[in-house]
Amino acid sequence: MVRRTRDASIRRAGSLALMPLLLAAALAEAAPRLESQRHQLALWSAVRTDDGEVSLARLSASSEWRWRFGDRWQAELGARLELADDDTGLGTVRTFAPASRPLIDSEHARLEIDAATLSRQHAGQQIVLGKQVVAWGVLDGLRVTDRFAPVRLRDFVLTEVRPERISRWGVRVRQRALDGWFDFAVALDDTVDQLPNPGDTFSPLAPRSRAGLPLDAVAPPLVVADRGHAPSDATIGLRFSRGLAAGSFSVLVLDGPDTEPRFTPQPDGTVRLDYPRRSLFGATFEASAGAFVWRAELAHIPDQPVNRSGSAGLLIDREARTLAGIGLDWRGEDGLFVNAQFGIDHLKEGASDAALVRPQTDWIGTVRVQKSLLQDTIILRAEWIGSLADGDGAFRPSVEWALNDTLRLGAGIDWLHGQPDELFGQFRDQSRAWLRLTASF
Amino acid sequence: MRNGMLCLLFLALALAHGHVRADDPDARALAERIATRPSSEGRVGIMNFTLTNKSGKQRERVAKVAHADLDGTERLLIYFTAPAAIQGTSFVTHTHQQSVDESWLYLPATERVRRIPASQRAEYFLGTDLSYGDIQDNFSFGLDDWRFDPLEQVERDGRRWPVLKGHAPDADTARELGYSAFTAVVDPDTLIPIEIEYLDPHGDPLKRVEVLDQQRIEGIWTAMQFTVVNHLKRHRTDVYFSELRHVPEIGLEVFDAETLAFGAPRLP
């Protein structure tokens, strides 16, 4: 089921070859000084509300260190160990480039490098080399232009912070010019979105998420197209941003492997998840007006890889895709915060007689209400995210209590509703009550 | 004649209700001197917070701070280094003389810099008793925000110190500021208000700010230690600066909002 890739260790060594040289350059400038370090332990568990079964039990231990070499150079290293004993699972790593795969990978334990960067900053220029996240876009969790970095989908959208981006090996250069910033990024590593493993809690069920496969049909074996085709599968992006009156705007273009899979039937009866290249052209705008901050994003993908289902079976195609979203923040008195967003994801119908396996247009809305009490000691949150066309969604009330400067305790409910063939409704049996204890030191 | 009498009567009633209270020229002049007192072209240091709740439980916060007053814009960066739970959280504000102020907040978990509303002045700053407006105003009183009452004086150390009083011109401004009125005892030598009592938008006592230590940093008077007591929440924030130094050549990229997402600021 798992296709063997080329020797991962050779690729990993190749990707890392540049780092020691640059590290030597930084060391030549000044001796390293540990500037900061942070460690975090998080225990997250949940029980299904339907049957009371434990559906999540995950322990994460993460650390990050930052060193400074003189005034210009800085190095960062971040690593995360995850232990899981649950059906939610740690997600597939077959979608990761060999250079980005976990250093330890077993059924219940995984050690990943989250960050390994060397950066230089001087006179309006910044260069970052290594494993890093590039987060573009201005909306929260609605991915309109935020499509440079792949994300983790093992927990669907029910994470503490959404999206959970995955770092990749690459280079990023920011240069101040024309009263703004040019931001150029290359991810040499072709890691794409992390998926849940088959059979996991959030393994997709709806036809729209399984290339049109009917609800109760058994999925054929899936294989993932080889990862690790750097530099031909590199993602390249350029963004320009600058202030504008009481706001700011950006325009961007990126080209690289799609982070979402396209399903390709194979002669041997398997289905391969492919990630063909596509280009994205986008713009963002953000401005404050009184108690509000307005955000808007627009993206166009002229060559979006898609699946169609017709009399000849599953077909592969490309169509124009347009995404747009608007959002606003409103801050009221006494720590009340409201965020509301609305997004559209539209695929051009095209000339083909075969139908798209996903709806031609998705209408997504999110509303988050947050209230902090006792000087941020207690934070109450309620969020709804869902499809405005179908009415399915997830309602997520939660409370977080800072017991002290080290310990935080969170509890909440993720209530999923809708029909089994809908984006959120497919997981309606996975509604859960959860508890999270976090220690930071 | 009858119309004139009616106007006078209306004006008298309005004054009696405090709706139309003229600005006192001497008070405004003092407020202007406070607002334009010499400010540093650039300085950096460490800001230490101790938060004490009503049961005496304390929490500590430590932040790097950088400030620059250049080209008609006052820029401030606060980057939290401790405790670990909020390490990397950063706040940047640009107070423009000619246009609307701008503020951004960076929370490391989100990997994104968020613009925050210009009118968020009344909100408490990251669990402290300081509001975002207090942080921006830096011991001065916005000349467009307040109407100033006639000056009073108080005897201190054998000298007469001015007492500046102000009130918000309307309910909307009071809500935005978080205060309806203030009374401040101003050090005549440094022009730093060393005791400020604020009333909340409903006119009730809200908090008291007291400057405990002032020092001259490269010729600029600076409040090095102060305390804020919130009467309503029975919460207290003690703040002191350490390692504060004058850095006139501080680069403006330190205060660039988008740079917040790239780790600790590289302060000279």
C-alpha cells in the first residue's frame, strides 16, 4: 500500500547540506548566545458524545530554542514529540517529502522537526533558510490565499488553532522596497496536506471527499504519488505588501504542487493521490475602522486539478477556481471579541459532461465569540464553522482557564451536525467532549 | 429679545448639566506641554510587570520594549519574553500625528500578525490593568480626546504642583477611552503626571496610576516605575523598566508589523 520512495536519508542530507555552511558563516560573525527557549507539554483527550468511547488521547511535548549570533544572525530549532493512543491518529506521513518526514515514526509515537532555520536580518532585508512555515493571507482559518504552506487535516478543522500549518525546507527572502515588502519564498520540499489514515476518526466518508465514491462503498487501496521531487516540485511564491491609509494590502502569486489531492485511478485497481502543479494569483486587504477590522481576500487558480465522475468512471481534469472571503473583527467592552467570516470557493463548470465530484460552489461561514474574564485568566469561546448552502457545520463552545503562569486547562465540546454526504455532516458521529491540559515552561 | 432670552436659558441649563463645558486655556496649555514634552528618538529596555489579583495571587510578565519618536509618528514595540506561555507575543503601535493610529498584535500560535481596531483603546492590555490607550498615551492626555477643566494646585514638598483635570466630551468618547474623567497631579519639573485618578464611563472611580520613580535617560525624563490599581476589579499591576537606554539610531524595521512574525526583535 505504501509506495517506497527514494532513499530518504540521502535526500535529507542533501537538503541540509547548505545549513552547516551558513551556520559557519554566522559563527564567524559572533559566538552563539541562547536567546530564548520554550517547552510545552499538552495532554488532549476526548470522548465521543454518542457512545462515551475515548476518541482522542494525545500527548505532545514540544521545545524550541533560539540563538543569536551578533546583531544580524539568528538560529531557531523546534521539535515536537507526539504520543497517541487513539483512533484519531497522528495522520499520514506518506504526503510528506522524505526530508520532512518524522525522525521517529511509529504507530503511536512521532518526533518531528517543526523549525530549523538560520536567518539574517539587516537594513530592510531578511533571509530565512531552513525548515519554516510561510503563512500568507489575512483571514482566520479560511484558506483563500493562504495556500503556500500545507496543513494538517488529521483532526479535520477541530484544532486549537486553525489551520495547523506544516513547515517545509526552503528559502525565504524579504526585501523592503517601494514603501512595502517583497516576500519571496521557495519551498524545495514538496510536502502536501497531511491526511488522516484510513479508518481514523476523521477519515473522509462523504462522496465529495472521496472522489465521488458512494457513502457505503469500500474505498479502493490508496497510494500517494512519490514525494521528494525537489527541485522540480518546489513551491515558489512572491508577495508584495504595503500600508494603505488605515490598512494594508498585498498581491501575491505562487506556483507549486496543489496541497489537496486529485484522485487518479490506476490500472492495478488502486487509486493514486496526485498533487499536480497549479498557479494561484491573489490579493488581500485589511483595514481598521472604529471598533472593526475588515479583511478581504481573493484568489484565482486558472488551472485547478479536479476530479469528475462520468459514465467512463473517475476522470481527471483542470478547471478555473476562484476563492473569495471577507471577515471582520469587532471588539466590544470588557474583553468581548467577535469574529465573523464568509467565504466562497467556486469551480468553473467547464465543458465536460462528467460532473464534478465536489459541489461547484462551497459557501463557508465562521462566527467566533470570545470573552475574557478576570484579566485574561478565564477565556470563554464559542465558534460555529459550517456550510451556508447545506447547513451542516461544527459548533464548538469551550472554556480555558489559566491556573497559573505555567498551567492552562481547557474544556469544550465539538458538536458536528449535518447529513453524512456533507462536508461537516460526514463526521456527525464524531461529536465529542474534550479536555486539554497544557504546561508551558 | 425673547429668542435671546431662550438661548441664554438653554445655555445655562446645558452648562448646569455639564453638556457644554468650555476648555480651560491654561489647563489645555499644560496638557499640550505634557503631550509635547521631550521624547526620545529611540530607546530600548526591559519592561517588567507584576499582576496581583484581589486574593493576592501574583503573575509576572517580562517584555522587551522599544520606543521611537520620529517623523511625526511615535512607534512602540512590546515583545513578551516570559512567562513561556506568552513568549513571543508582541504588540506594535504607531501613533500618527496626522492620521489614524495603527496597532498590531502577534500571537505565535497563529503564526499571523493581526491588525487590531484603532478604537480598542479601552481594552485591557494582555491581562494587565493598563489599557491599550494607556500604553499608547505614555503618561499624556490626548488633546483631541479631552476637555480640560480649570487648573488647581496642590502643595507638595513645599511647592505648588498643578492638578490637571479633564473630562470626555461625550459618552462615545468616554466609551472609547474607557474613562469619563481624570484628575492628575503633574510634576512641574518633568511634566510627568505622577498621580492619575480615572473615572469609568459611568463616572465611578476606576483606577489610580502612581509613578514611583522618574529618571533622566539621556536628558529625557522617563517614568521608570509605576503602579496601576484597578478599584473595580481590585487588581493591581506594578511596572518597572530595567536596562533602559537611549538608542537614537534604532531602525524603523524594529517597529514593522509584519516583522513581528520573524522572532524576537533584533534590538541594538
